[in-house]
Amino acid sequence: MNGSMDSSEDFRETLAFTIAETVLIGTVSIFGFGCNSFSFLVLIRHKAFKNSFGYLTAYEAFSNACVLLIFILWATPWTYLDIPVELHRLNTLLGQLSLLFVESSFHCCLLITVNRFIAVMYPGFYRSMFSERVTPILLLVISMISILYCCVYFIDGCNFYYDHQYSVWTFGTEPCSQMMSFYVDMCYNVFLFVIICCVDVVVFVKLRAATKKMMATSGIQGQSDNKSRHRRETRLFMQSFMVSTSYSFMILCFHLIARNTTGFSLFLCTTFVWGFSHSVGGLILIYFNPEIQRRLVDIRNFGKFLKDPVTVIAVRPTTTAMSASQK
């Protein structure tokens, strides 16, 4: 009798955790998908973002939205339901596709960091290094590297899929899967973000020194343009820095902290923090870009904005966050 009661209690507890996991990942993914999709549409239509930084940021938002769409359509329902055997192959393919978009986000993050580094450290070379001709090439390089990264998972025995039992995205137990998990996914991405962090530190030191210099010369005339540019560069740096920090935290949780967790904590350190980091990326874009905020406030005219952004913007020409010549 006691054994039956214990089993019933365990079942209810397991069901409660499963429902909580489903609600958490579903809510976070839907919210993040909305933030990133909205930001992406504004970024590709607004004239203020017709520049290298804008296009790279738009690609990052698009990649985030694609990851979260997979979470919504696949991870959320199969957290609660068992994955049928006939869908196991699709499960693996979607796992590989999610890695493709994740790496696209990471590579965009790297290039955006380099973009800010050049803008702050070598502003005279910025236009030539991130010109209209160079930017499409950079976007193509990001896509090709991400595709090549994803292709290695099509090798037999190299699997990445969603595990219903533990509610986590995980690598297979095969030797190839474990090798890819350590050397390709963890080591490569850790190396990527070590570079990003080092560059961010250099940019931060430069911006801090510039801030002190401007405070010392605050009484000198003709400093308004430099101060305006400095504030803009600081804002864009903080946007890039916070996004890279959220990704770094996700990698730390997924590959290190999760190794010492089980049950609900394992879910939080893997699936949840993965979806959360991409969702936060979209929220950061909205927070640091006034024009995205204005389109969000004026959501009723968003359809008109997508069809004819020039007409909508012309109503309030002084609200442009930044011009192409300023970046």
C-alpha cells in the first residue's frame, strides 16, 4: 500500500516538473521569438540601420528567432509528450538545424564585437573595412562557416537531439557525438567567446579613457559632436557586450555547470538557459535602440511602417536614432 502511494506521489511530482518545464520553455521562447522577430523587421526596414552594424545585428536577431522557433514548435510540445519513434530522425535534423542558427548568432556576435572595436579604436578605417561591398561578404562568410560547422553532425554517429526524458538538448552517447560535444561545440565556442571578451575589454578601456578626457575638457567649445559620438559608441558597445555576456553565460551553464546537475536543475542549465539567452538577445536590441522602441509603442502603424518606412519616419524626422553616416 505504501509503495503504491509513493509511486503515485512520484508520478504527481514528475508531472508537476514536466508541466513547469513545458510552461517555462514555451513562455520564454514565445517572448524571445516575438522580440527578435520584431527587432529583425525594424532593422531591415528602418533607414537608420542601413549599414554594416545594422545588417549584422539583423542577421543575429534572425538567427535567434529561428532557434526560438524550433524551441516553440519542437522542444515545447515534446517536453510534455513522448517523441514517437518515427520522428527520431526529424528530431536529430532539427537538433542540427538549431546548432546552425546558434553558430550564426555566435559568429554575428564576434563580427559585431570587431565592428565596435574598429569603430572605437580606428574610426578612420571603419568605412572601408565595413563598407556596403564588404558587408555582404561578411554575411556570406558567417553563413558558410555556420553551415560547415553544422555539416559535421551529418556524419553517422554524430547526433544532437532533444531528449524528452530529461527535457534537454543533448549530444548522443556515441564516440563521435562526444568528441563533437567537447572539441567542436565546447572548445570552439569557448575560444570564440574568449576572443570576444578580450576585444570587449580593450574597447571598454578605450571608452573609459575617452570618457575621462571629455570630462576634463567639458568646458571647451566644439566638444558636443564628439560627446554625441562617444555616447553613441558607448551605447552600441554596451549592446554588443551584454549580448556576448548572455551567450557566454549560456555556454558556461550548458557545458560546465550542467555536468553537476540532475532533474529540474539540469533542464534549467541547458534547455532553459539556452532559450533564455537568445530571448534576452532580442530584449537587449529593443532596450538599446530607441527606433525599435518607437515602433513597438506605435505598434498600430507597424504594418504601414513595413510597407513604407520612409513615409512613417518622415512624420517625426528628429527621432532617428542614428544615421548611416554616424556608424
